[in-house]
Amino acid sequence: MGTKTYLAFDFGASSGRAILGKIENGKMSLTEVHRFANGPQDINGELYWDFNGQIASIKEGIRKALAVEKNIASIAIDTWGVDYVLFKKDGTPARMPYNYRDPRTDNIPAEVFKLVSEEDLYRRTGIQMMQLNTLYQLYAHKKAHPEDFEDATLLLIPDAMTYMLSGAMTCEYTEASTSNLLDANARDWDFELIDKLGLPRSIFPKIVKPCTPAGTLLPSLQQEFGCGPIPVVKIGAHDTASAVASVPATGEGQWAYVSCGTWALLGAETNQPLMTDETRQVPLTNEGGLEDKIRFLTNIMGTWLLQETKRVWNEAGRNVSFGDICAMAEKASPCCYLVNPNDSRFLTPGDMPARVREICRETKQGENLSDAEVVRCLYDSLALCFREKLMKLEKVLGAKYQCLNIVGGGTKDSLLMQLTADAIGIPVVAGPIEATSIGNIIGQAIADGELHGLNDARNMVRRSFEVETYQPKAGDKELWNTAATKIRH
């Protein structure tokens, strides 16, 4: 193993960053070279992504990376799932890409289920029903703007960004697996389903595996940056696929994880999809991972709940930090108020504290919750949701986990980590924080031959990054057992 430096672009739902990852002497180190905002834009009541701004941020990241390291081995991009760009024949976007929180899909699932039942959809794709899935977005898009589909090519967001760098018009498997349009067993587009939905087959490009070359930086970009033909790679382009690749776990199939950020994805790594009525009702979804693994998981509305609370309060002039929110929650009594974090009212941007209070009034838990009680409600509810979903995962897989690995930005919240350990009654192993960027670099290094698969990569993660273990507080067991009887997620 030599010394190689890779450039990872990691886009989240509110920000993005460019990170250089160096692999040297069997260990990885990270250097952030660029950070930028990446939120939805509200244009006449519709939510979009600023795709041109995203590409400009990528270019700036490349410039800054080259100023630090001239010999970049490759570049790769990961983002959230489900969103897409429709490219016209001339290679330009038909319109700005919609943001998955746009409400245009509010009534679309009911229309889709007239064409194909919810049960049949799950048997085909193995994907949890969420109205933000690409399937429902495309159906709504075609109703409103059928002209966008003429002579067009569909690229999911990270594939669209990779196309702008390399000219490669392909869809990476882990990202495409979030679309609700793949045959989960064949791991390719389900064209029979696509026909039933009235979507044109012609828009769907070839699917390629993660850890494979996409091409090299376009000649025009090489000239712009004053560099050579840097390889551009398809990694686990869905950010959770990259995050799971970085879980510092040992053993085959003996561990569970949460990739904790704006969304919290709780699950296990399996070799084959599992699609039964029981797994549909949990609900558990079957998304793609590296090395043909399945990320068998459930989607939970994670730190988005706290992010929106902070945003709403700060827009009202309060200047509240996440540390302030954590301190408020610690002062409130535990498990007094509980909500379902996946309540559909929490999906769209808005007044999160008001929505929490509304649900607590409706469920006769209390009136006029204080701000501290609101945030404590969110913390306790997330921890209990993790508990219930983990128990259902164990039941379905016939497993009994001895710890829960949590990776990603949410691990910086020590209160959430401790409450999760208390609720589930087993240790939480938290870290690494930069899981997605690490997984992105892992994918590039595997494509480059610098790493020899996931086991090799995870061994390197354990050598390179610290984790923190949170032990459950024995005295709180009865409190959480009682709270768990109050609400079902």
C-alpha cells in the first residue's frame, strides 16, 4: 500500500464539502478544503435544488483541492437519494431539479396504487413506501411537464454531477436503488413496472456498479483547472451506502448500524433482499451497498427535526446553537412527551416546535409545552424510535445485537447517543463522524486497487479514526420500558 490522495465531494441536504483523503501506511487522514451551503430553494411555492450553484461549488472545491495537492488520484461524488435531473438531448437540464420535500407528491401515491398496488411495488422493488421516492416524483413530474421527458435522459443527482465532470451518462447502482424503480433481485431497472407507470423506457440509462471508473475530467475542465486527466469514479453514490462502508465493525452480518444525519437510517448489511409482508409493514427497505451487499434498513426522520427547530427559532431572532438545544433538553424531565418522528407533518420545512405541540395536544399528552419540553420530546422520541426499529430488525433477521454502531454527523450529539444507549439497553459505538466522506474515499481506493474490498477498508477505518462507546444506564431501564408502551412508530 502506497500513498494516494483522493478528492471526495459529500453533499448533504443542508451543506456540502470537499474533502481530501490521504491513505498512507495503512491509515487514512482527512483534510477539508471547501465547505458550502446546499439548501432547497423556494420558487413560487415549489422546492428546487440550485444545480448550477452545486456545480459551481464542485468546481471551487476542485480548485482549492489542487492548491493543496497537485497529484489527486481520483474524484467522486455522493449525495442524498431519490432526486434527479432530466437532461435534454443537448446535455442541458430540462429544468432545475426538484427537492424531495416539494409537496407536489402529496396525493400521488394514491394515483400510483391504482396502476400497481403498494404490495406489488414492494414485492418488486423491496423499497419502503415514501412519497418522496423517485417513482412518485417522476409520476408527478410527467403529469405537470410531459415535455421534459421527450428525448431526455434521467440521471440521479450524484450521477448528474458526475456527468458534468466526466460526460458519463450512467446511473450508479446504490443511488438508483433508492428510486423504487429497480427490480431488487435483478438489480436493474424494472421496465415492466416502468411501463405500468407510463414512463418512457428511453429515459433510463445503464446502471453501473460502485467502485468503477466513470471516465476522466473533461478536457474543458482540465484546461480550466490547469490539471491533467484526473479519473472520475462512481463510488457508493448514495451517501448512506458510503457511510455504511465506513462502519468500523468486525465480523460478517453480526452488527447493526445507524447512519445518523438529517435522516437516520437504521439497519443491517445482508447478501440478498428480503421482501415479505412482515418486512413491508415494519417498514424495512432494500437498498444497494458496496460489494453487492443490501442495506436492509428503515428510514427515520433524524436530526432534521432538531435542525428545523433551530432554524425556526433563529429566524425569529433567538440565536440558538445546537449546544443550547442540547442543554435545554437535558434540563427537561425525560419521557414525558413522545411523538412519532416519522409523522408526515415533520417532512416539509416549517415550524417544527408548533407541530410537536400540536401532536401532543391531539394525543392529550399536554398543552403548552415549554421549549425545553419540545426538544426533550424530540430527543426521547428519536431514541425510542431507534429502539423499536432495532427490535423489529432483530426479529426479522433472527439476530441479537450486542451493540449498535452509529456513524455520521449525528454522533457529535452526545445526548442523543447516550439516550439511544439507555433506550436500547446495549452499548452505542459512535463514530466516525465523517462516515460518508470516509466511505466515498474507500470506494475510490477500492476502484484504484489501493484497498482490497470492504473488510480491508473497515480494518483501516478502525486503525485511523476514534470511536466513543456509550454504555446504557442500568437505572433507566424501567423508565424506557414504560415509555415504549406509550407510542408505536
